Amino acid sequence: MMIFGKVAYPVSKMFEVPPAWKKIDFSELRGTISVIGAPDTGKSTFIQYLYQNLRAHNRLTAILDSDPGQSSLGPPAALTLIIEKFSSGEEPQRLTLRSFIGSTTPVGHLLNMVVSVSRLARAAQQAGAEVVLHDTCGFIDVRRGGLALKLAQIDLLMPNCVYAIQRADEMEPLLVPLRRSRRTKVIDIQAAPAARRRSHPVRQAHRARRFADYFGKAGVLQIDWNQLAVFPYPGFSLHRLAALEDDQGFALNLGIIIGIDQEARRLTLLTPQQSLKQVRTLHLGDLEVNIKTFQDRLSPLAHA
Ligand SMILES: Nc1ncnc2c1ncn2[C@@H]1O[C@H](COP(=O)(O)OP(=O)(O)OP(=O)(O)O)[C@@H](O)[C@H]1O
Ligand SMILES: [Mg+2]
């Protein structure tokens, strides 16, 4: 389902533009462009710079935010695609689509990460995006699957180029084989001196702000769970984060369980979703989200 709505631009901040960024020829950029790097190297800021310039060049540009932790475009635990349409004399219109991961880390969710990126990339292509800016998470730990995830995403999306942002040589275990494989063009960029490392509490607070923004206008929705497919199985607990998905697996909206009636087989959700008309699946995540502070923590049912 592709509905273009009014545009609310991502928060645009002033940022330092290093010389390497200034050399980019925006008329040359097309297809998928992936940006990879360790945490806090400035990937999302660089994506924002590319996006602003591509918009100024009137290119039909999409951003695929594939970071379920420090999301820049929507609530954490989901991947978000935005694509904007411009037509002369009219206000730009934006399409937003999400795919639910249910966790703020790809660990334990690598298959879903790849499927979700694929689902959103296909939607960007169907919507006619000329350029897809693919933002990635900073998860680059080889032993825990970080390398496999990056390679799988590159094989899937076949980006025209990969911008690799490094402070030193921390990405080389991934980049050496990637350069030799010639699967894509790797462009090296030094992390901007202004890129700041964020502590664990700062990252947690960022996620809580994102959830608070997302659930700010949420209402209450009751669902009869016998009417829906429930993934992975109907194990409910208060404050568990879930997604209401359509028949193609896109997350129509996220919700937090605030009531469970076992007898009536009914759940009450805090969610911006107003109707169950298009909802086919309730996809339960690994997280609990506090409805006052919007801080998240692992649900005791996550690995049950
Ligand atoms: N060029 C820049 N000018 C000013 N500030 C920057 C610049 N690049 C990064 N920063 C700041 O550094 C911090 C980290 O940047 P950013 O969020 O872009 O990194 P990231 O690599 O996307 O991080 P993550 O791995 O968590 O997604 C942010 O506070 C951001 O505002
Ligand atoms: Mg980022």
C-alpha cells in the first residue's frame, strides 16, 4: 500500500562538512548508495547531507534507515523507508513505510533484518526512487554476525557504491574482502572530527525520545487476538512492544500492550493505529517499553 502524505522533514541540524563530502558530484549519484561504519562515525549525518543535496537537485530520493537501535527516521525496533515526490507547484509528498524488527539490535534477528531491508528496498524501487540512500547500523562485530549482515545487505541491494566511514582502520576486516570481491565500489571517507561518541545512557535516551515522539499521539485500540496471526506465538506481557502488520508484512503501526484479557482473548494496545481494517498480523517484539518514560528493556518472554 503506497500512500503519499504531507512531508515533515527529518530534524535538520547544522553539521560540519568535511572536504571529502564537498567533492561529491550529486549529478552522478544514482541507484542504491550504502553508508557503513562503526557506531558514531557520522553515517546518519552524512546520509542527511546527501539527502539534502539530492533534494536540491530534484532527484526522487529515498532513505532506507536500516538501524533498529539509533533510528533516525522513526521509532526504534523498526526499519523505516521514506521517499519523497515533488511536482511543480505542489507541496512535496512523502511515503513512509516500516518493517518491524522487534529489537534494538540485529543480534538474534539477522534473517528479519535482511528480509526487512529487502521489503523496503523493493517498495522504494516500485515507487520509482532514483536514488536510495541506505543508512546502516554500527554493528560490525565479525564474530557475532556483523560482517555477514553487511555482506548479505550488499549482495541483496547491489549498491552502486558503498561509502565506508572510518576513524582508523576498524572496518578493514570487512573492507579488504569487499574491495577484492569487486561486488561494489568502495569509497573511503574519514569520520568527521565533529562526529561524537555517544555513551550507553545517551543512546538509551535517544531511543526513549524516539518512542515518546512516536507514541505522543497514540490512542487506545482493542484487538481480539483470535482474529489475527500472532508471531512468534501468543505470549503476552504488559508493556511488550508489538507491530500491527498488513498482508505484505509492512508494519502499519507499532503498539505497546497495556491490557490483557485472557478470557475474552482481547488485548488493549497503546498505538497510533486507529482501525484494524488492514491489520493481518500482530508481530510481538523482544522489548518492553515503559509507557511513562518510554525507556525500553528486554522482555522476559523474548527468548522463551
Ligand atoms: N559532520 C558532522 N558535523 C557535526 N556533528 C556531527 C557530524 N557527524 C556526526 N556528528 C555528530 O556526531 C554524533 C554521531 O553522528 P551520527 O548519528 O551521524 O553517527 P552514526 O554513525 O549514524 O551513529 P550510529 O552508529 O549510532 O547510527 C551525532 O551527535 C552527530 O550530530
Ligand atoms: Mg546512525
